[in-house]
Amino acid sequence: MPFMKNLSRTLWICLLLGGALCGCQKTEPVTVVPPPHLGVIPSLEPLARSLLGAYQLAYPQETVFQIDVASPENIPDALDNRRMAAALQWSQPDSTEWAASVGWTGIVVAVNLQNDLTDLSADQTRRIFLGLTDRWEDAGGAPGDIHCLAYESGLDIRNLFQASVLHQDATAGGLLQVPAPYAMIREIQKDPFSIGYLPGFELSRDIRPLTIDHVTAEYVNLISAKYPFRVPIFLVAKAPVPPEVSRFAGWAQSAEGQIVFLNLQSWE
């Protein structure tokens, strides 16, 4: 009997040890692949988030990009050193880069809702922001001083406006400067005599967008080049191009991707 009791105790201990050892089996390490980084200049961040959000809804199995907001000066180095898989920008790509033209936006000139003016010519727009026309009645509006708004020095949207609208001439001095489109909208709302500008995908019902030469900045007019202040948007990368970047570019160029551009820049 003592022998049987000792044997039963031994078997019980062995079973406990066996169960403990089974729970401590060595597991293989799981490799975590970091998400690819998509660089965007600050003024394109809202558009990039809308595009990536729609892309992820359409293809949830696809790789999710991590957005890195960076200045136009810092993006080339990040691409060269592979800290970014690709970048969304509106400056003309370097000839050594892989690039896909994925869409268009327009620079929209806007005024306060109390301003009854609906249209400016491209030349009138330039003259106003150069300080050569400073009265609303000289531009077809009700009498009053024109209060131009501008973005702070060094911002990419300001540089774009100067290149695309003013043909590299500098804006008039002494203008009220704002740090971002949301601040531009707020200042236009406050001042009935103000005028400013913002990307087409930042349109707000709180201000009135003007037609330029009687043409709206709707997407069909951007694609057809009828709207004069249109700007191309590029996806750029370094060869060899990651496959997830090529797939995202193809989707953005497709009808499904172009609908995102259209909806964001609708005047309805």
C-alpha cells in the first residue's frame, strides 16, 4: 500500500509538471512590419486624409499609410533615405523621381457673405493682391476699401499663390497674415470688406467663393483647364517604387479616386 501511494503521488507530480511545461513552450517571434510613411506638405494634409480614408474603406486589406506632415524642403531628403515611401505634393516633380499625377485642385478666391460681388477676372485678382486695385467699386463691387488677406511668409500655400496667380510677383505689403486656411476663413467671416484665398478642398459655406472669368473651381473645370488658377497634385516616390504606392496611385487615378476629388471640391 505505501508503494502504491508513493506511485500515485509521483504520477500526480509528473502530470502537474507536464502541464506546466506544455504551457511554457517556446513561441516563434512575430515580425511586425511598420506601415509605409506618406509625406504631405501642410496644406495638402486634409486632402491626403480624405483620400486615404476613402481608399481604406474601399480596400480594407490594403496597407495603411502613416501620414507625415513635412515642409517641401524636407520631403526630398526623406524620400532619398526611405523614411517616406512616397509624398503628396503640388510642386513639379524632379525628373529623376517616379511621379503620378493623381488629381487637381484650384486656388479659390473668396469674400465675405455680405459682399455681393460674384466674379473677378484673373487680371483683376492679380491687381487686387498686388495692391494696384484697392477699392471694391474699381473691381465691380459696392464702394469700400479692399482688405486683402495673405498667409504667413514661408507657408507652401502662399508660395503656390505667388507662383500660380501672381506669376512670382510679391503680394502687397502690410496685409493681415494668417497661419492656415481655417484662420483665413475665420478672418473673411469677420470682415465684410475682406478677400482671401484657399485650396478648393477647403471650401466653406461661411464665405463666398468667387468665379474667375465667370468659371467656378469645380472639378470638371479644373480637369478641362477652364478655371485659370488650377494646380496639379502629384504622388512622388523613388525607384524601385513600393507596390503599395503603385496600387494607391492607380486607385487615386481611377474613377473611384477621382470622385473623392470631385466631392471635396463641389460648390453645392
